[in-house]
Amino acid sequence: MDDRKLKTFLTAVRTGSFSKTAEEMNFSQSAVSQMMNSLESELGCKILERTHSGIKLTSTGEELFPFILQAETSLALLRKHAEVIAEGEAAPIRIGCFASISKAWLPMILHEYQELYPEANFEIMVGDHNLMQWLQDGLVDVVLADVKMDNEAAWYPLFEEDYYVVMPASFVAEEKEAISQEEFSKYPLILAPSNPFHQFLDKFKKKAIKVSVDDDSTLLAMVEQRLGVTIMPEICLQNVPENVRILKLNPARTRTLGMAVTESANKSVEKFCRYLYKHHSQKEEKVS
């Protein structure tokens, strides 16, 4: 059933006139009359009564009116939803990211975005070294990670953040605010495999405690138990125990967080990436 006929019927009932309906909907009066005749033919009954003073519902029309109103609403929603799907807006935006990003940064981003675009929905997959493979395999639409994640996908840097030394409070004087690599190289290093900082720390190779976990709270708990020190980027420093100290690294080391996205990304993914780059990037370049 043509939703234009239903909308025209509802307009005619509201205005009480074919001429007013034609004017409002930018149709000719004869076109309105033909559509109403066609609608009655489809329904197999007369629903409008034509009089010299205008039109009104027949008794059958009054009985069918709420169903026609519901049908028109449903067809309008169907058309709108189909258009959304065709544009790629209805499919969830699948994001792959580090655990630290999913906890400390991403919730705020998603809240902001859904305030502007309530129809947007997301699927979050937490990973580490496998993130770019997920992107290649089509398991995620966009990856939020650091610049070390090499891939053929386009890479857009968002912001830089500092690394910090995390160590038991008892290991260092209370007034100390920064520490050199030479100083903290005296301690065993607790380092998760995906942490790229190990490439700068040749002095730690014999003392490193490699931990097969990328959970920030686990690393902090190990430091709290005085097993050694670790290096963590700023975004990971959430809920730090009281007996754990955070010191600046001298000289400073940073990492760049950004997003990777493939050229085949649909419109909803592209829109989200543009928003993310526009509102949460420290860079001047823009997503094309």
C-alpha cells in the first residue's frame, strides 16, 4: 500500500476538503481524488463521503481510521529506517581498542557522541597486539591504539601523552617528583608484552619481569606488592593505590594515540571518525 495515499487520506480527513488537501500537499485536486478512489478500491470499501460542504468519514471510515493512522506511521518509520540502513547508519560502529582506552577515555567519547546522535550504537572489542589483525579481518571498523600499530589502513593521530614511572612509595623519597632511566634501572621492571616502552630500556633486559597481561590494575597491584617498577602512559593511571608513587620520566617519553580505519568504512564509521578527529585531536590535519 502506497504511504502517499495514506498520508493524503489523513490530510483530507484533517482539512475536510480535497482542494485544501491538494494545496497543502502540492497535488492537483483531481490527483487527490484519484488517490482516494484508488485507496478505497484497495480496501474494498467506501471510507470517505463527498458532500457539497466537503468530505467526512463514513461509518466504515471511522472504524478503519485508527488502523490507517497506525499503518501510515509504520510505513513512514519503515521508509526512514530503510534509508538509515542504506546509508550504513543503523549498523553498530565496532571499535577495537586497548583496555586502558576502553576504561579511561572511550566512555566519555561515546556519551558525547550519543548525545548528538542518539541513533548511533557501538560494539567494543578490547585487545592488544591483535587489534590491527581484527581491522584487516573486518571484525572491527576502527581501531584506537598507538602509532606502533602498523597496518595498511589509514592512520590518524589524535593526541600525545607522556609515560610515567610507577613504583612503590617506599622505593623513593617523598619529595622526589621525577626520575631518570639510570635511577630506576636499578629496580626490576614489570612490563606487559604489548607495552612498546621496552624498546628504549636495554638496561632492563636482565631484570625485566614480563607479565602476560595488559590489565592496568594487575600491573599496579604488582607494583603495590613491591615486585618492581613499571612504565605506564598517562591514560592508564586510574585508581592508583595510595602506597604507589607516580613520577615523571627524565628525559620524557611520549606515545601517540590515534585511530586506524580502512577505506571501506561505511558512512556511520566515517561520521564517527570525523567527529573524533574534530573534537579530540591535537593535530591540525583533518580526516578526508
